[in-house]
Amino acid sequence: MIRKPLLTGVRAVAIVEACKAALVLLVGFGLLALIHRDVQALAEKFVRHSHLNPAGKYPRIFIDASERVTDANLWFLAALATLYSVVRAIEAYGLWHERRWAEWFALASSAIYLPVEVYELMHKFGPVKFSIFITNVVVVLYMAYALKHSADQDRELAEATPPPPAPPNT
């Protein structure tokens, strides 16, 4: 039996991308659920329910920001979330089905965040930020490795695959 070791890692990246697509799509639906609702009242209720001090710096920023949310903003953010989800789902599909363009896209789309993540880590270190950074570094390095070695692996698999049996003579 022939194994494709690179495919396992690429498919793992595909699963991560599909999960990101699903999560952001759910957030988009959540934003749509806020249309025609008093977002500020919901934000205040959330802050109280979370046992945060509404007069505290960050809860106050959250409540003040919710005061300026309009239905148009919610529609726009939901549309952006949908677009992002579609792009990530297409990438996941391409990775799962071994499309070279998807491997390049995964490499580029993960690498583009690295400078921002480095800046964020230098500005204020946090375990979540560090985990996201490490995950993206691993994806970038793995996709670069997969792209470098996938042509060699395809060639080896083609050489190892026996030719199809000849049709029987009758």
C-alpha cells in the first residue's frame, strides 16, 4: 500500500481551515440575529451576566461601541464574515483534494498574518496570541515543506504505482 505522508498534514490544515470557516460563519449568523435589536442593552446585559464592572475600562469600551452599532453595520460585518468563510471553505476543499493552488494559498494566507502577530506579541504577550502565532508558523513551514516535496512525492508515487492490467485477449 502506498502512503502519501504529505497528504495527512495538508488534510490537517484543510480541517483547520474548514473549522475557521464554520466558526466565522456562525459569528456572521450571530450578527444577523442582532439586527433590529437593542445591541447596547444586550451588551450591558452581557457585561452584567459576566460579572464585569460596567464602569471598568474594557467593559465600558464594549458598551460604548455597542451604542454605535447600526443594522447596516451588522449586515456589512455579516457579509464580510460570509465572504471570509467562503474563501476558507474553498481553501479547505482545495487542500483536501490536493490542489496545488490551495497549497500556495494556504502558505500565503498564513504567512501574511505573521508580521502582525509578531508585532502583537512584542506589544503585549499573551498565551492565546502566542498559540495563534505558533500555529501559523507551523502551517507556513509545513505548507512550504509540502510544496517543496510534493512534486517529488508525486513522481515517486507514479513510479511505484503498477501499470493497469492489460485487457484480456479473446
